[in-house]
Amino acid sequence: MLETAAEIATLQELLDASRARATGHLRSIINDDRSLTAEDLVQLLTGMKVLSVATVTSRGEPRISALDGHFLHGTWTFSTDGSSAKARHLERRPAVSVAHIDGEELALFSHGAAELMLPGPERDEVEAHWTAHYGSNPFSWGDDIRMYRLRMTWAVAYAFQRDELLRVRGVPSTQH
């Protein structure tokens, strides 16, 4: 868990604001008993998680693919090869929707912009995390590996049976 108290607070503000402006239908599903807090998320979303990442083509057509994601500093990081269609989409149209769905147990749905991580301290930290996880440096996986950080503008977090999920996964329950 690399999140600072400020990053957790910012994520919680985003979660609260997103739920507040969601439709009544969504709020009826992700109600107080089924929503996860920022603190819950940073404890539940450790290690690699499979993400569904939706990009947009030049014709405005949606495209979705599965990627490895790591939740670091209160948001997703993910990578792809620069020759991929996804990389071309992100270069021209960085708006994305990203979802992590773990069966019916939990989900994090988010929208925002994929920001290419340039060399520097932030990317170095993410690179070190990924290298430790996979046992190899992600930038060694190809000639043009690109690492992205999701800048979320909307996010909701769901757990069908929140208290049970937290208990089973050994996460202390936080107040809503």
C-alpha cells in the first residue's frame, strides 16, 4: 500500500462525489451497504488485478481489452506496447473507462484520462513495483512499452456483501 493519507482522502472525495451525481438506478444498486470506501479499496486492490480498459477509435467506436493493472497511489497503473491499437487510441484520445470486476464480490468502475507516465520519480516508483511483482522490468518486455496512470474523474466501488467481503479478505471495516 503506497497511498498517503492525502491520496486516500482525495479518492474518498471522488467516490462520494461520483455516487452523489450517479443516477437513481445506480445508487439503488451501489447503496450505503454495498459501497466500498477508499480505505477499503487500497487494502483490497493489492497486487495485479485484471482490468477491462475501454478506449475509443477515430470513428468514435468503443474498444475494450483486458490488461494487468496495479492500484497504486489511489488509482490504476497499466501498460501496453506502443504498437498496439490501444496505444494509438490513447495517444489521440486519452479518455478511458476502466473496470475491475471480481465476480459478484467487488467492482471498481471508473472513467477518466490515461496519462502516459514519462521518465521520472513517479514512473520509477511504479516501474520498481511492477518489476518486483513480475520479476522483470516491464520496460524490458518490448521496444516501446508504455506505462499509464489513470486520472480518474468518476469512480464508484461496489461490494455485493461488503461486510462479508472485508471479513473474508481480512480487511478491517471502515465507517461510511
